[in-house]
Amino acid sequence: MFAGGFGLAAAEAVAAGPDVPAGEVLGHLGALVDKSLVQFGDAGDGPGRYRLLDTVRQYAARRLDAAGPSVAGAARAAHRDYYLALAEAAASQLVASEQAAWLDRLEAELGNLRAAIAFSRAQPDPVPGLRLAASLRVFWLARGHVSEAADALRALLDLPASPRATLMRARALAAAANLVERGGGYAAAEDYCQEALAIASQAGDDYLVADLLHQRAWTLLHQGQPGTALPLIEQGLDLARGLKEPHLIARLLSARAYATNFGGDHAGAARDAHQSLQLYRQTGDQGALGVGLGNLADYELSAGDLDAARRHLAEALDISRALNNRNGIYYGTFNLGLAEYLAGSPGAAEGLFAESLDLATHMGMKRNAAYALIGLALASQSGAGPGWAARLHGAADQALADQGHALAPLEARLADLDRQRLCAAMGAEAFEAEYAAGRTLDPTQVLAALVRTDGAVGQAQLTGSGEAASVLTPRERDVLKLVAQGLSNHDIAQRLVLSEHTVHRHLANIRRKLGLSSRAAAAAWGVRAGLV
């Protein structure tokens, strides 16, 4: 029943019973390792992990099912309960100083977490699955699993046996609202918030009420309604300050900064952002700190302070890459792209916007993908001419319209000026034709076009693995070979015994050295170079 690997503690929790004491599980595992039925890997800086060969795992699953539904169900419930306990233990640590280790630990257990949730969806009582999925909302976002986690929570909440009017349901609704809103599902997020607020208010849970007010405010802000959002933020701040909850206060201050910036008060937004950052540093939440620094940089860019914005973006990206926080890396690369564009470096900006589009598309973050498309339109250096930039604007505007999203002020102003420029350069009729054609594009088609362009550049620079040897380090060649084989950063890290953020850094260096703007382009280059 284990998926992807497991540790000794998990094996003891699942396999121990009246006939097999927990203390004997290690011996049984050792015997299986000796017979090459189970593989054991030393993780280096942590406990070793076991892995079943696929054929052995399939055989074991058949034997378990043959033992009867009672035995199989009990074993899978024990597996679920172990990972539920892990998820609930992780929840508070994911916003504290040890979050890096917890993020990596949960990523290593992703297959088992998925299996536990899938098992819960098929059970009469969905509560354990709801608790597990809701506990990990920070992990889902940081590691790019928003879409699948939102789908899982929706399915569990919609089950007939799902509890009604309980605080546990309200917490699951809050997590679902947060994840669904990230994907642009504003109407669903609002419905979840309203239901959860009624439950939390009735129960007198002020922390959950403030958390939900924060979530409702962001849903409104992303629809261009700062005036409606601000009273909710102030109400939430009053509750959070009364509870003396610094992390909650920091999140609400961050929302108020965005609302204030939306109204044109960049200095006021920066003040709130600085206060929020102080609290994130105090609580040790590096992930939120990285994203918050990116938000501060956005306000500084709006105010024309490029130097300060670049400093904060450099710190933000360092933090996010160290954590392999894909959400933070998206915001860091996108905002740094804006800084490079405003500084007159469209070539550098285009590469950053392409990376942000690649991240947003793979994470299923449609709103973020639309912003990246705007960035690519602004910085278009592909040689395809102004028509391609007009199409990118059309694709971005269609994606935003589909979600009912209102662009942030800086991006809205830059996009409007660029559309005017293109219209003047091309003529209104030609611009409108290309813009209309762009409204039928989706981000994956744009990425494919970037890969074709990058491929031509890469082929001109280096045409085979022999040339690559003079540019890439041996470790970078190892990483590129596995990228070309289609492996994820997580799988590459396991194969090469590296951390995920080290793999990410190698990939960034590979793209820079080869003049490529996305992971997909790097994979295609590796195939052409004969690395696979």
C-alpha cells in the first residue's frame, strides 16, 4: 500500500499487530532487503527509506486484497492514519523555522499522502481525509500541488457523508477556499468562505473567523474590489490583534498592503508590507517572507524605486529557491522580470517571464499564467514581430476574463501602454486581428512556441553532447539528462541524492548557459543533444 517509499516508523505503524510486534518489523524488512524484494536507500541527512519494486508492490497488493476486505481495509486505514498524524504534526511547522525540512519530508511522502486521501474518498467516513488535506494547504501551495489538492478537498466536501456545521468542516472549507481561489475559482471560494464563516462565528472561533475574513478579502481584491475588502481586513486585524497571533496579523497586513497599493498609495502599502515582513521574520516563516518581499518589491516598482525592488527580489528568490517554494519562485521570477523590463533589459525579462509561465502552467495556476503572458508580451524578443506580442496580450486577457480577475495596478498600466504601442505600430485593424487570434491560445501553446524558439537558439549555440561538455559541469549534465527523460525535480533529487532546491539551481544554471527560457526547452535540447 506504500506509494513511492516509506520509513521504518511508517512500516511499524502499518505492519505491527498482534502477530508482529513493532520491534520485529525492522528484522522482517532487513530480510526482504537481503532477498532484493525491498530496496533500502540511505538519505544521508535523515532516516533511510525503503522502496518496493513495482512488481513486488503489485504482488503484495493482490495478496492483501486476497486476505479479505476486513484485513485489507484495516491495513489501509492504518496507513491513512499514520499519514494523517504526520500531516497534522506538519501543519504548524510549515509556517515556522523548520519548514524547509518539513516541506522536503512531505514531498518525499507525496505518493503516500495521495494514497491516503484516495482511500478516504472511498470510505463511509471522509473526515480523516478532510483533516489530512486541509492540514497541508501550505505544503500544497509551496510545492505546486494546488490544483490536485483543491480537487481532492472539493470531492471530500461534496460526499454525502461529509459532516455539516462542524468546525472541522469549516477548517476544510477554509483550506478549499484558499486553494480554489489560487486557481481563479472566485465564486466557489466565496461560497466556501460564507459557509465556513457561519460555522466559525456560531462556534465563537475568532482565529478561524479572522482567517476566513482574510481569505474573503483576497477573493475580493483579485476581482478589483479593494473598497469592499478593506473593512473585512480591518475586522480580521482587530480579532488577530486581540488573539495576539503574529502570523495571522502578518497575513492580514499583507492583504491590507495590496488593497492600499490598489488605491494608489504605494508608500502606505510599503509600510504595511514592512510590518508584515517583521512579523514573518519573528515567526520564522521563510516561505511567507519570500513572497512578502516580492510583494514589497512590486509596490516599490510601482513607486519607481528600482534599486530597492531589485534588492528585495534578490532576497526573495534566494529564500524561495532554498525552500524549493514553487509559488514563491513564480512570484520572484515574475516580479524580477518586471524589474528588468522597467530597467530597459527586455531580453533578461523575457527569460524570467518564460520561467514564471512554465511554473504557473505546471502548477495549474491560471491567474499566474495570465500575468506571465502579459510579461512575455511586454518583453517579446522572440523575433516573431509585434503580431506575436498582440497575440500574447489576447491570450492573457482571455484568461483573466474567464476568471473574472482584475489586474494589479502596475501590470494593468504597463499592459495598457503596450497595447497602445502595438496598435500604433501595427495599425488598429492588424492589431485587433492578432489580438483576437491570441484569445484562442492557451499557456501550453505559448510554451510550445517558446520551446521551438529556444530550440533554434540552443541548436545554433551547441549542437551535441560533446559541445555541452565544455559548457556544463558534469553534475549539470547529469541533471539535464534526467530532465530530458521527463523526471521531476523530486525524482531527480532522489536519483542523484541531492536536495530539490539544489536540482532547481542546477536547472537554472543550465538554462542560463544554454540560452533557454524554460524547463521544457531544456528537456528538448537534451534530447536533440543525444543525452537520452
